Amino acid sequence: MPSTAAARVPDSTLVRASRGVRAQFFVAGALFATWGVHVPTVKAHYRLGEQALAIAMLASGVGALLALTQAGRVVGRHGPRAVALACGLVCTVVIAALLAFESYAGLLVLMLAYGVATSLFDVSINAEATEVERLTGRALMSGFHGMFSLGGMVGAAAGAAVLSAGVPPAQHLLGAALLAAGAVLLGGSAMLRMQGSPSAQAPMGLPRGALLWIGLLAAAGLLAEGAMYDWSVLYLKQDLRSDAGTASLAYASFSAAMAIARFAGDWVRARMSPVALLRWSGALGAAGMALALLVAQPAVALFGFALVGLGFANVVPVLFSAAAKVPGVTPAHGIAAVSSLAYLGMMAGPPLIGVIAEHQSLTAGLFTVVLFAAVLALSARRALPA
């Protein structure tokens, strides 16, 4: 993990850095939502079936996993600030260019690059967030992740408004990318300047034992977030025959509920045990997704997606906190190890849903969220013994 050059960082610098990293989390969420809003657009532009679309999503996942094997080394060598600036800007370029090609191969290259860049961007801003939290001595991580959800809500809602107004998708993508690039530059300029540490450049090992169990539950939790991000808009538009504006609200409803629950996360965690919170999270997530799929009405689906957001909002904070307390490993290593499996769930889940959708239906594919939510609820005691 990179370390700050100075032993004592002024409070004003920490406040500025906190605002900067919040901006980066917001951008990350907004970019995710912008892609999610335009999944149907991309599908139509490149004339893809569900399986071909799933393969394109898998290309992003492959890029992310390749980057994760070197993320610690890259962030350790160059520092979170530099990596966040570079990779955040690459993400905006990819979003702007989503409809720039006609060939499927061009889309695959874009998605591979997006996976690499967004993975490194995610690791770098989480490393910065961890350092800011350590230096301030206050619990801030839930708030940082709340900004990601808030960004997703704003990005999806803006996409819905723009598409309803008849703005061409290519113009919306370019405008969103330019705004995001400006926010990346402003947020990056406020981040801490940290020097590299040789120990931070060591490759990360695979999680084992308790970390493996915690990581698998984190992967199950983030599979739901990946499903909302990639498939919720298409579900409303294709399966429920909603117009583009209404369909775009699918991810917005999920992100809005998740943002509210994350900003209240510290209050909830102070009043519930980790096992109880995970059980309720899984149960609420499963119930919300089942409601959305079984009733199959746009308004009910939006409400169900909001319940999924409420249910899964605090899964990551609970599991990351548990990972930091596993005996025999440092908090940083525990969180990093669990993050790798969590990210795998988020990136591998949507392609799995796409393959099922190709051979069965998108509704059947999205029932995997119900399954993994149930696994999360039932396995809470096994992964988090009292």
C-alpha cells in the first residue's frame, strides 16, 4: 500500500482529499450507469443476440481480471492518484466511443479496455479511500461507496431524461463522457500524493480459509449489482415492453435505494450483528428480485429493483470489515483478497445471466440473483462465525 510522504497530513488536505475521492467514486458509479442505460442501444447498434452481448460483457470481465493480477503492483508503483487519473480518463474515452464502430470486434476491444481501466480505477480509489480513512481516524468507507451508488442513480436518471427527450444516444454518450472526464481531473487534483512502497508491489495471493468464504459471499452479493448494472434496463425494455425512458429508470431505482441504505449503513451496522444483517440483506434482495420477475409489471419491477438495492447495499461494508479482522493477515491484505473475489462475481455474473437468457429467457437468467441472494442469507453464519 502506498504511504503518504509526510508523517502528519494537515486537516485541510485531508478534507480536500476526501472530497476528491468522493468525486471519483461518483464518477465510477455514473459511468457504470451510463453503460447500463445503453445496453439496449449497444445491442441494437451491433445487432447482437443475448449470448453475443454476454460475450462482450465477458470481455470486460476478462480485462478486469487480468488487471487485478497486477493492480497492487501498478498502484504501488505509481500511487492511487496517478492511476485514478489515467484509468478514469480511459474509462470516459471508452464510454464516448461505445457506438463509434460497426464491427463486433471493435466492441470487444472497447469492452476489454474498459475492463482493464475500470478495474485499476476501482482499486486505486479504494486504496485512496482506505488511506484517507486511516489518516482521519473516522469510518468513511460506507459514505464513499454511497457516492458510487449516488453516481449510478444520477447517471441512470440523466440517461432516462435525455433518452425521453429524444437526444441521440451517441450525443448522450459523448456529453456524459466529457462531464465525467472533467470530474476525474478535478477529483484527481485533490487526491493525496502518495509515494510507492516496494512491499506494496508484491503480487496478491489467492484468498484461503476464512477469506475464501468471505470472498465468495462478497462475490454473490456483487453478482446482484452486476446484474442490475448490465441487465435491468434491457429487462424492462425487452421483456416488459417499456419505453426507453421508463426502462432507463431500472438502474436508477436500484442505485437510489442502494445509495440511501449505504449512507445510513454505519447507523444500521451499529444496531445489528453482521450475521443478522447479512441474513436480512440476502432475504430482502431475493424477495425484491423475485417480486420484479414474477409480477412482471414495470412499476412493480422498479419497486423490486429498489428492494434489491436496499438489500445488498451493506453487504460489502460488512464483509470487508470482517475481512480486515481475520486472524493472521493484515487488514489491507484481507480486504484486497476479498475484493478480488467480489469483483469476479460482479464481472462474471452478467455473462452467466446472458448465456441463460440466450437459451431460456432473460427472466430465467435474472433468477440467478434470487439464487445467490438466498445463498448469501443461508451462508452468513458459516462465513461469519460469532
